[in-house]
Amino acid sequence: NAHQTTKAVMNWLAHLPNRTENRVLSGAFGGYSHDTFSMAEADRIRSVTGQSPAIYGCDYARGWLETANIEDSIDVSCNGDLMSYWKNGGIPQISLHLANPAFQSGHFKTPITNDQYKKILDSSTIEGKRLNAMLSKIADGLQELENQGVPVLFRPLHEMNGEWFWW
């Protein structure tokens, strides 16, 4: 049940190829929520080109962190900036470098076995509980944006065809 605004953005994106001009969108990555995220890259692009990137990204998950609780690797504090970006005509994007739930924390580049995948997908296991704890914080962040009518291009488990992340 997508929000009406989200449907409008999807419709707009779907019709870009049919336009005769202004068919290409640019995007930029603002960093990882909490420790490196800022609007500086968008500001720099705007100062050089006179235009802001159409899409601006934040990563909620710092999966390389060694933390006491895996859910501490999730941070949604970039939401305020993403809300402002939307209100100023940009499209927010969120990606996730999820910590590996097969471990207590970190290990986002550590490959896992099929048995570990099964445990991660079973909510009764510690691995499944770790995944659900992270997903709960992510869902809260996305809900905050939805409550403000802010659509998001969501890229969970990006670059999934490579061999450099656990997913």
C-alpha cells in the first residue's frame, strides 16, 4: 500500500524514457548516517553546476562496526536532512551495508554458509533475532519518512551479485 506521493514519484520515474528532454537523473551519496553523512556533496555539486542532484543517498547501516549489539550498527539520523531534501525537490535514497547477523557484530564482508542463511531467516534463532533487531530499527526510520510523506528509493542488499558482502 504505497503512499500516494510514492506512487506519483514511481509514475514520474517510469515515464522518464518517454520524455524528449530532461530524461537523465543524477545522484550523489551523502555518506553513512551518524558518522559521515552530510549534505556537503549536494552543496558542492549545486555550487559547481547550479543544480542539485535529483537523488541523494544515505546508508542507514554501518555493517563494519564492532558493537555490543548488532542493532547499534543501524542509524537513521540522516532522516531530517532527507526530509529537507525532499521538500526542496530531491528524491531521497537509502542503502544498507548490513552487519552480518551470523556474528555478534560487523563482518559485513564475511561470506556465510547455507546453514548460516537458514539460521538468519529463522526468527527463533539468535541470528534471526539479530537480523530482526536491525530490520526493526530500519523500519522505524522508513516509517518516520513515510509519516512525513517522503518517498524513498530503497536499496537494501545492493550489489548482491558480487562476492564482497555476506548477502
